[in-house]
Amino acid sequence: MRILLTTTSYQDTPGAHHQALEDAGFEVVRGRGPLHEAEMLALVQKHGGFDGLLNGDDEITAKVIDAALAAPTKLKVIAKYGIGLDSIDVAHATANKIPVLFTPGVNHTTVAEHAFGLMVGLAKHFKMHLREVEAGNWKRQTGTELAGKTLGVIGMGRIGKEVIKRGAAFGMPAVAYDLYWDEDFAQQYNVQRADSAQAVLTGADVISLHMNLTEENRGFINTAMIAQMKDTAILINTARGGLVNEEDIAAACKAGKLGGYGTDVVNVEPLHPPHPYLGVDNIMLTPHIGSRTVESVGRQAMRATLNLVNFLRGNDDYIQANKF
């Protein structure tokens, strides 16, 4: 069996997942993702195809899937390291009876912690203060408390719930929207149910996005949506960069309409300067490391490895995202 492994945090973080993959006895070809379509196609052609992909946020498009199915070594499975499937043409994989495996329930703790780190950093102007201190200055800007501020969460799944729990510890009342409402959780944490995602935007002081990216919500946060938000509201995005219009976000932050934008994701990764976020003090950007902790990578990588190995060995202990 030949496997293409592209996720960098999997490769760069020590742990038992490396031994588990080695013990499987597969030939492992390594790439440094996220890889674009052309790079994926080149690897498929160079190596004569792969039995399985163990991928991160690489572009697994219809062309890539078709090429991998037409190769001498025919693609049998796609094992996503993570839960977001927007970089994979799942519909095309499904139509071709290719299972797409994923790893739900492994990174919600660390991503929620990261979201709160961005909140605190923006509320206390960490970016400017760190830069000034490093320059030998003692310039200070007055921040704001999170306590008493309304926390808005769009997408009350595993990560959204963990953010709400931490908000409760900070003394932040919560309002949320999700298509699939968990009333028991909402009652336990006194979460107000909004009628729509837009209603969350209008009522919250701090908004945290935890939505899947689809063509319907691509660019969801734009100038028109920002206009409905409270002046100086803080927006956090640890989900997908494509949920926002990047030019509109930067303009709102520069104008002071948004109090700040904290994000772990951009629309095209890795980021290539020039970019509208760069050089804006009230935009905090991290390089998609929200789930990159020793603990989370270990859970994610082992689950992804077991998904792949078990499927290829005919063991039914794997988690499949698509059905056919």
C-alpha cells in the first residue's frame, strides 16, 4: 500500500501516531501541505497514484480524485486529519464510492482555548503592547474587560460549546445560533437562542465563528453584516478564512467599526504578503495553529491513522463522513 501524508502538524509533532503508521508497513510518501490542486496532481503522476491520502487542508478536487482513480495505484480512501471537509470535493468522492474519513471530537478543547487567547489579546491590545515593549518603549493603551460582555457564538457544535463554557467562567452571558439546537446544554449554561446567525451579530459584544464553510456562507461576514454589529465589537474566527470578506474586515478594523478581529485562518493558506490583515494593530492573526498542541495533535493524528489503517485492512473501526 502507498500512502500520501501531507499534514505538517502530524509530521512535526512527536507521538505514538508515527509508530502506528510505521507498524502498518505502508510505503509513505511525504509532502508539506497545504498543497494546491496542481501540486497534488503532480504527486499523483510522479508516484503512480496512492491507495490512500492522509491529508490536512490540501485541495482534493474532482480533478485530483479523477487522476488518483485513473493512476496505476488506484485511490481507495481519503483520511482527513481534522474535521473540516471544505478542501475536499466530498460530493465527487461520494459519487465515485471513495470513503472520506475524518476525526470529530479531538480538537474542541484546544481550539476553544485558542479562541479565548485571541479574545483576551484583542481586548488588552497585546499586539501593539508586545511590539512597543520589544522596541524598548513603554507605550500603553487602555483595554476592556471581557466580564459582563455578551458572547455570541455562531455554530454551537463541540467547539462552540467549549467556547461558551469558558465564557461562563469569564462571566460572559451567551447568545448562540445553530441549526441543530442542544436545549439541554443551552439550559445548563443559560444560553439565549438567537433566531438567526445575523441576530447573534447584532446582539453580541464578542462574536466567535464556529461554522462549516459552504458556498452558501462564503464571505458571510462582509461590510453589510459588520454594519449590523455593535461598534467596537470583537470578532473571532478559528473556523475557516472563507467565512469572511478579508478586505471588508481590514477596512472595518482600520476605521474602528470593529474593535478587533482575531483569526487563526485566512482564505488562502499559507498567507502570502501583501495581505490586508498585515500591519493592522487590532487584527491578530495566527498561522492555523488552533488545534496544534501536543495533546490535540496526538488525538487527531492517532484517530486519522487508525481511520486509514483500519479501513485499508478491512477493520470497521473508522469514522466516515460521507455515505453511499
